[in-house]
Amino acid sequence: MTRRIIGIREKLPVLESLPLSFQHLTAMFGATILVPILLGVDPAIALFMNGIGTLLYTWVTKGGIPAYLGSSFAFIAPTLLIISSYGGFQHAQVGFIFFGLFFIVISFVVKQWGIKWIDVVMPPAVMGAVVAIIGLELAPVAAQQAGLAPWPTNVGSTVPPFEVSANTLIVSMFTLLVGIFGSVMFKGFMQVIPILIAVVAGYLLALAMGMVDTAAIANAPWFGLPHFQAPVWDPNAIAIIAPACIVVLAEHISHLIVTGKITGEDLMEKPGLHKSLLGDGISNVLSGFAGSPPNTTYGENIGVMAITRVYSVWIIRGAAILAIAFSLIGKVSAAISTIPTAVMGGITVLLYGVIAVQGFRMYVEQKVDFSKNSNMVLGAVTFVAGVSGASLTIGSVQLKGMALAAIVGVVLSLVFWMLGKAGLLNKEA
């Protein structure tokens, strides 16, 4: 029997929607609160603005794109530089506002000039590689969280022998196995919530093994507002944040294309890339003023949709409402924040792998002809730039992984396009 697909605009009953929305929330929760923790910001404000931003995004896109906006990792390095050198997080907020305005401006450019230029700057041979790299770049983090690989150490420091934690491995592998076999064996309603079931099962096992900090839940207040703070004007922050905006733009386009492939709809055309960028931009302007890290579309949630085939925007909106509610209920947000790293590691092994596979799926569906030297070279160089560990530092921004791959792919695509216009490419290209 063919698995049921829940369409983008399909609205399910509340009792069915709630667990599906909660599933999306659990998928993004670990990553989205990690960013504010690293930046020394109240995680509740990030969760609150993620929810507000997602609701605004779905409104701007007229309910046509099932995308959840979570805290972006691309801005961690430049933000830490601003915090350490220019006076604190409030100075960085100005850079976040600039980022939002940048997306808004680009949205009007896309509306005016269309999206045909995207095929020139990021053809399928490049885009497929970049999408695959998004998952492949995250894969080591999943392995580290799952207890399968050592965490990175600073250059020059003594590296102790890697020792596998039995408890971490048991919990992560149990979570992963529930997710794997649930995805292929569950039937009925359970078939669409395998990720949630896997996370809950992993959490309960971790709780039984004493790996959950229940004191954090007991000490948390029942209700409380997130910590809002106003930005401090600093042009230095804008200069430091600006290069990362290009990286997130490439990521946004990649995520939208992948979401379109998963849902079977051309989201770049309808509702359109311009509306997607506009919704994201407005969200980030508000986040900058509120004191939250900037948002971006989330690969974890794309992975959930790919596995469950639940594409409903109403489910995404439900996740956003839950995020807002949980940011205001101290004990609930504390309980979610106690999900052990091992549990998240186990489930992200699956989710990040699914994202990577979507890149290879693009090659198949776009019928990319690798007998053409141009496609072969574009894909090969983009892949090596993304997975080799190579890095390029421009000012305060370090480009590596997906970011470096995207820029290398774009530059090389433009060079090939100009060579083609000049008639300098050979017959095999």
C-alpha cells in the first residue's frame, strides 16, 4: 500500500497535528538553542523569535512553503568576534538587522529579474553537490554526538585516546534504530511520526539510565518572558557580518530547491524565491531588534519531511506556536533542553544522511549529464571544496564546508558561462 502524502496546504485535525508539529520542534530544538548558548544569549528568546519568524514567513509566502526558521550556525564565528572585540552581543544585533535587510533587497531583485540567473550561477551540477554537502558537512557532528567519533580538539593541544562511552552509544544507537526501523515498519499514524517516537524512546531510555538532568526541570520557573535587548549601533558589526550573508543566501536557495524536490512542487516559481527571501528577511530584522540570533531555513526539518512525507504548512505553523509557548513555559523548555546529546546524535545520523541523499536525488531528477566535462568538473571541484576540510579566510569570516563549496561552484559556473558565450569551450563541455 502506498504511503499517504500530506500536501503543503492540507490541514489535519488538531489531535493528529500536535504530535507532527512536536516532531518538527524536537528535530530543530537541539541545534536552534545551541547557537544562543554558544553566544551567551537566553535560549528562550531564540525559541520565541524562531516561532514568530516562522509564522511571519508562512504568512508572507501565503502558506505555500513548509519551512521552519531556526537559529543560523553561519553567524557564530563573526558574532563571537564582535562580542570579544566590539562590546558585546548587542553590537552584533545591528549586523543581524543588516542581514535581514540584505535578504529583503535581494527579494526585490529576484522579483524584478526572475530566477533564470540562478541556473547560470548555480546550475544543477553545482546545486546537487552543495545540497549533498549540507548533510555530509553535518555528518561528523552527528557521529560525535552519537559517541561514534571524538570531538575536535584545539590545534597544539594534547589529544587523549578516544574512548567510547557505553551509555552514550547505547542510547544513540537505540534512538537511531527506532528511527530506522520505524521509518520502514511503522504503519498508520505512527508511520508519519517515526522521528518523534525515536526521540521519545531515546529520552525515556536515557532517563532510566540516569542521563537526564531532572534538577534543571525542577528548578525552572513555570512561566517567564524571554530576555529582550535592544541593538547598539556599530558599523563594524555590519562589516563583519556582511560576508556571511552570501553564505546564508546560498544555503537558503539550496534548502528551497531541496524542499521543492521533496514536495514535488516548484517552490522557486510559486510562491517564488522572492517571497521566501522576503519572509526570511523580515523575520531577521525583527530578531535583530529583539535580541535573538538570526534565523535560517532548517535542514533538520527538511529531513523530517523527507522521511515522513508530511509537507503541511499547518504542521510547521503548529511547531512555531509550540516553540513560542515553550519559550514562555519555563519547565517545558527546560525539559526539552534536557534531551541528552546522545539522543540527538542518534536521530541526526539519520536526518543528516537524508539531507545528503537529497543532493544525489537532484542529479537523478535533473538528469545531469556527467559525460559533459563542464558538469563533471563543476561537481568534482565543488565536492572537494566542501568535504576536503579546505578553508578560506576573508577578513573575519572563515569559509569552509558548504559555504566554500557554494562560492567555488558559483565562481566556476560564471567562468564557464563566460567562456561559453565567448565560444571558447570545446565540444565535450
